[in-house]
Amino acid sequence: MITGELKSKIDKIWNDFWTGGISNPLTVIEQFTYLIFIKQLDDKQIVNEKKANLLGVPTENPIYTEAQRPLRWSSFKEKDPETMFNLFTRPQAALDDLTVFDFMKGIGKQGGVFAKYMKGAIFMIQSPKLLDKVVQQIDTLELDNKDAKGDLYEYMLSKIAEAGTNGQFRTPRHIIRMMVELTQPKQDDTICDPSCGTAGFLVSAGEYIQSKHLDWFNNATFREHFHNNMFNGIEFDPTMLRIGAMNMQLHGLDNPTLIGKDALSESNADIENAYSLILANPPFKGSLDYDEVESSLLKTTKTKKTELLFLSLMLRMLKVGGRAAVIVPDGVLFGSSTAHKSIRKELVENQQLQAVISMPSGVFKPYAGVSTAILIFTKTNSGGTDKVWFYDMKADGLSLDDKRNLLVTEEALEQCFTEPENIVKEVEGKCDIAQILLDAKVIMNSTVALSAVERSKMEAQYQDKTKPSFLIPKADIAANDYDLSINRYKEIVYEEIKYDAPETILADIKALDKQRTNAMLNLEKMMQ
């Protein structure tokens, strides 16, 4: 958990960027990321040099040569602002006369996954004073501990205060974590986010495995899978791709597969039946021309809407038996167009739709006030939907206005994930996450082990549609034209309010009026 001191340091760095003329949040994070990466390169070589000195041998595969020492963080941080700035921005006089930034862009494999996505990177810090301020402050950050590095970067990402283009915005970390908990990543999963952005879903899946299944890492085959094949992301925005790569690298996911292309385009047509778990919050807004969309996606649902095309894409990308948890705008659940109906019918009739979790409209503020839901389904290509679990989520632990202040303590929010059964009553009305995870454990995660009698008893507990959590038979959904909006099935209990008879109300008004008149008369007498 990030400390108040570390938050203050990040806030100061953020404010310095803004006062220094860099006001776009993504640009701030990108420039911050470059500097973090440059420091990491030097830190890595320092560790290797210390090992070599202890053994009395030369440093093996050094990142920097002796001639490149001025380009190292430990060297230029001691320089005056003008000299430091010149090392980042000077014109290249000769082929080997690299700037600090040029060296970073060309580091290649030694720099890990982040270094793969340097094409188009631009250094945008325009003054020696700003560069010196930021460098000196980054130098004080704790970057040795993996958890601290990850928390630091997550806090920086949380400061994004405006939506990106094409409907991109950051998914709240606790919502991501809830979706990961609901899908429970397995040891042999190959996980993908086809619109990965800052890679929050992939990072959270990695953290889930590292915290709950540490014993898996005793297996060499799993370690190889975890570090090289398990995590996959697709993102067309180069800036977001670099930010996502750094986020993963700082969280110990050293060699994920990140693909820089539009997931919906023909260039992505080769990815089919590839993944066993998809976690995503694809773009809600925008539409594409039919000739820009990979043709197989239109067979499932012919549409220009990106939110529907991404559902079709996920069905293509999943292996049979693969699961998905995806955030969709409410319009996907009840839209009346042929495309809307066809994708819902596909999920209900040809795949196995398991859950629809309706979220309150404030979850994505201040970026957007759109109402959303989480769809959880398994690709079967042979049906399997029986009863669909609906949950009407009213609170996520934060206020639903633009401020998004915590309504529960950070410790209580953490307990919603680690000890939901112990905290559920305490956070009732403020955070539904604990109850959602408890219900999921009963409805989604234990049904395989239940006998027919036990399953019947379990389902009987979730028949009351006046409660937030209930099951709806597939037949009822089909009869409602595959409408998946919770309001279609939820029953509202209206409480009768009894009022006094009109003559009684009038008598009370007259009595109050008389009291007011008497009070005025008494006040006038006191003033005489």
C-alpha cells in the first residue's frame, strides 16, 4: 500500500510538470516513465558492477560502456541543470555521440519489454530547470522494492484526470481486481486484454497469482509460462503501449507479449482460439466503417459500434472453454438494433453466459457518467447457458460523484477482497464488492461440485428478484428478446405511504397559523 510520504513526492513531481508547461496527463506520465526507465538502466548496471567487483571479474554484458558514463543517471544527476539538459537534447554530431534519450530509445533487449516500444518516443521536457527538479525528486523515490515500484506507478496512473481519445479511460483498480477475483486465473491460463491501455487488467491478474498461488512458482514450467507467455495485450496507441509496458515491468511482469495494432482491424485477423481468459474494458464510443473491420467479426454481429465488435472479437480470440469478463455500456444489454440482439443471442444461445453485474453510473467518474455492466461468459460454441446471475451493484466503496472519495477505509476495501465474509456487514450500503464475491463463490465457483439437490437448494436462495442478487432462467431471457438489463427482471417493492385526511391537514395548518399570529403579537408587545 502506498504511503502518504510517497504520495506527496508523486504529487510534487506532477505539479512540477504542470507548472513547467506540460499539462496533458498522458504526456506527464510518459515523460515520467522515460526518466524512471533511464534510472532503472543505471541501477541495473550498478548492481551488476557490484557483483563483478565482489567476484573480481569484469562486468558481463554492461548496459553502458565507460565512454557512455556521462549518459548514466548516477553521473548526470550530479550535473548543473544546463549541463544535464544538454546531455538530453544536444544535436548529434557523430554516430556515436548519443544523447541520454537517444541511448534509451536504442537500448534494445537489455532494456526489457518497455524498450521494445520506443519508436516514436519524444522527449518533451523543454527547460533545464524542470528536468533538474524532476530528476532530483525521482532520485529520492524507492525503486528497489517491486511492490513499492508498482504502487508508485499505479498512483501516478490514478492521477489521469481526463478521458483519452476513442472512449479510452482508466478502469478503477478495485473494479479490475473484482473482475480478476471473479474469474480466478488458473495455472495454465493464457490471459489477454485486447484493449489493454495501461495494462491494469494484466497487472492485476499477475498480482492475483503472486498473492494467492505463490507455490505455483516452484514449478519451472509455470515460471517460464508466467514470465513469457501468460500475459498478452493489444493496444493501437503507442503512448498507451509504452505506459502499459512500463506498468507491467514495474510489477515484475518482465516479458509480456504486447501487440501494437488495432485489435479490430484486418491486421489482427491471425489471432484466433488463442487465449483462455480475456479481461477487458474496451472502448465504448466510436464506430468504424465496415471496410476497416476484420471480416470475421461481422459474421457474429454486423455493426459499426466498437463495443459490439469487441465482444465478437473476444469470442474469436478465446479458446473453447475460455472465459471472459468484460465491461460494456448499458446500451449493449438492451439495445434494440439487430446487431445488439444478435450478439446477446450469441452469448445466451451459443455460448455460456454466467453473470451480468450492473454497476452504478458514477463508477467511471470523472471521466464519464455512463452506466455500465460486467458480462462474464465462457466460450463453448455449443450453448450451456442455464440460469444467469444478475447483481444490482449500488456502491463500490467510493462516492459516485466527480470527487470519488472513499466511503470506507482503505483497510476495509482491502478486506472486501481478502476477507469478504468478515467485512460484508460493516461495509453494507457503502461497498457491494464483498457481497458480490461471496455470492460468486456460491453461484459461479462451486456449482460444479454440487449435487442436483444441493444445486437446487442453492438456486432457491436466489429466486427473490426484489433483492440485489438473483438468478434468471435462460427461457425468461429468450422470451424477453435476450434483454440483459437488470431492470427488465428486477422487481421493485413499493411501500404504501399513508397521509392524513385533507381536513386534518388543513386543521393542522390553521393551528400553526394561529401559533404564528400569537407569536407575532407577543413580539410586538415586547417591543413597545
